[in-house]
Amino acid sequence: MKISDSIEKIDGAMANSYLIMIDGMNIIVDAGTPGSGKKITGYLEDHKIKLDAILITHYHVDHVGGLSRIYEKYHPEIFVPANELSIISGSEPVPPKPFLPKFASTIMRARKVKDLKPSSDMNISGIELVKTPGHTRDSTSYYLKEQKVVFSGDAAVNLKGVPGYNKGFAANPENAEKSLKAIRTMDALILPGHGDKMDLRTGI
């Protein structure tokens, strides 16, 4: 689904994945579930797109599950939140949460990619990091400055048309609330990890 001339939402994933086309680069934001990897690579193949990079907002399986399949096909640079790199690579156990046990085996299968870089090392023109911890310990959003677009992951999802977050899934609800408030004050189009876009821009 077209968001703008340079942003596409890739349909069919449990969580939202987005394609950014900027300065000659093709970048995916979040890789979905393990099954989403096939859908994302299929989309890229159908549109004859060569992938350069993947930006990950946080370690949950519905956002990193497709990494291995996409990496095997395109070998893009993969940038992940610095303090979650060890979880995504598999060198650190997934922090316990009530909802995780039924996904545990899926999470373990999904963490096959070792060639990861911290998001702090990302140097892609026009894209800035916005630290939005709380949903997970190092949840990270990405800000497309020129277009005033924020890829918020699960730090801000669409709850009845407004940015919100699911307290039951937050590692630190206090930090999650602070991050949500910060996102709500942004003059930006919010592209969340779940749900439809939310336009907070003024003067357009």
C-alpha cells in the first residue's frame, strides 16, 4: 500500500513492515514474523527491488522473525537497537514476559542472523534515530526528517485512531508512557507497528 512516493506499506504481515526508498537506497523497517519473510522477499522480487538495509524497532518476534529469510536473499545491512542486539542475535535469552512462552520456539528459530549492527551506527541520509524505550528496554523509532514521518514500531500503535500502547506488552510502562507522550508531540505522520497510519502533522 502506497503511503507516499517514497514509502510503501507491505501488506500481509502480522505486524506492519514498510519500504523506504530514499537517496537511491531501499530500506525495510521491521521484518515481521518468520512467515512474513517470504511475503517481504516476494514483494521485493515482484517489484524488482534490491534491498540495501533493514531497520528494526525492537526484538519481538513479530518484528524480527523474517530477518533470516530476507538476509539470505539480499544480505542487507541490519540495524537493531543497540541494547537488544544480543537478544536478536541469540547470545542473550529473551527477557521473560507472560505472553512469550507460546512464542518461545518461534523466537528461537527466528534468531539466526548474526551479522547485526547497532542502530547507533546507522548513517543513512535523511533518517534519524529516536529512542522510545518502554515497550522493550531499547525500543527505537526512526524519523524520516524531510517528510516528517516516524516509524514507531510498538512504541506508538493505532488505538482507535490515536497513538497509544498496550500496557500488557510493555517491559517498562512508565518509560513506555514517556515515549508515547514524546511521539504524540511530534509534528509527524506516525507509521506504527500495528494499525493504520496516524497523521499528527500541522500546516499541510
